[in-house]
Amino acid sequence: MMIRGDTEAGKAIAALRWKPQWLTTGSINLFPEDSLYDDAGRRADAEAPPDPVLWRAGVSKYRSEAQREAVRTVLSAPAGSTVVVNLPTGSGKSLCALLPSLLPIPGESGLPGVTPIIVPTVGLALDLEGRSTSLVQHQTAYQPEDPSRRETALRCSAGVQGPVFLSPESFVGSLAEPLRVAARSGFIRYLVIDEAHMVSTWGDDFRPAFQQIASFRRELIALSGSEPFVTLLL
């Protein structure tokens, strides 16, 4: 440990940077973790030209051919189907969920409906909300303790919410009834489960709400009638 200096509360202490004895760099002061903060690009995927619908998400091109094929697959999926999108971290899977949630329901006077996007952590929900701020003029991250949760629930029931980022506990709990109302009116467009592998890795004991997603999904599909929503697993 080393003393870094004085603060109002006293001495500030921090750990010395770790450097193994076998790492010899001559006169260069190099540490093992330095490369983690290198801004050099790591992925060599070539960007792909856009589809006209991308303007809805404020995007001018696809990051890769794989992202374009994934988005096209989601948008063309038949009602009631399940789509699995398996792409590397940072390759743009979120666009596969966000773009469809912004498109209007055909024949519904431009209503966006509601697309529940289930995420494992509050931090991820807030991050995704930040990305959608310029595209959606109201709150999109649903938190049960937030005073504005009632407004979000009403927008879901009325089919004007668009994307709503929420936890599995909120999906099967406090927001369940507004989603039932939306399903009966045909307002649910997609059901998205981000980090879908968490259903099995976290759902057995740690967070049982993950295991309840499947049964509530079946209930919503039954309520949706002849045009059930598409399920998207990221």
C-alpha cells in the first residue's frame, strides 16, 4: 500500500499497481492491464449498408453483415415465433430489440404498442434507456420504486409506451396487469429477453422470477389472440 496524499478526511490510501517480476520491459514503464484501456479497434467486421427503416432508430448503417441479417430476421419473423440472436458483446444486439419496438403497429394509427425488454440488472436498464432518450420522449426504464411507474404502466395499457426496459421481477409482478391489458388489445409487439442465458444460470435459486417468465409469456400469448407477439432471445 502507499499513501497518496492528504484529504479533508485524513490520509488517502490506495494499492500500488501490480507488476510481476517476470515482466521485463527494459526502460518502458508497462503494466499488464495497460492494454485493457487501449482505444485500438479489436473487431474487423466490415460495416454493412443500411435498410431504409434504420432511420427510426437514428442509425445510418449496420455495424456488420451479421447485425444486418439479425435485424432483418427479427423484423420478418412471423407472429408467434421465437428468434434467438447470438452475437458477440458490442456487436449491436440491442438494435435488434430497440428498432422493432419503435415501429408502429400496422393499422393502429401509428401506435408503437409496447415491447417489454427484460434485462438482468438495473444498470443495464438505465444504460439502454440512455441510448433511447433521443428516440422516445418518455421514460423507458421501469422501476417499481420510481414515482413515475404509474405513468409507465398506463402507457403500456394504452399501447403508447414502445420499449420498456424492466427486470424479470417487474415483468411477472408489478407490471404484469398492465401487460395483460395490452395483450388483450393486441398492443404487445415483441417480448425481448436480453442476456437470455441468465434464465438458466440465475433462475434456479438466485432469482426465481427468471423461471416464471415462460409461464407468463404463455399467458400473454393466449391473451393476444390470433396475432401473438414475437419472442426475441438475445
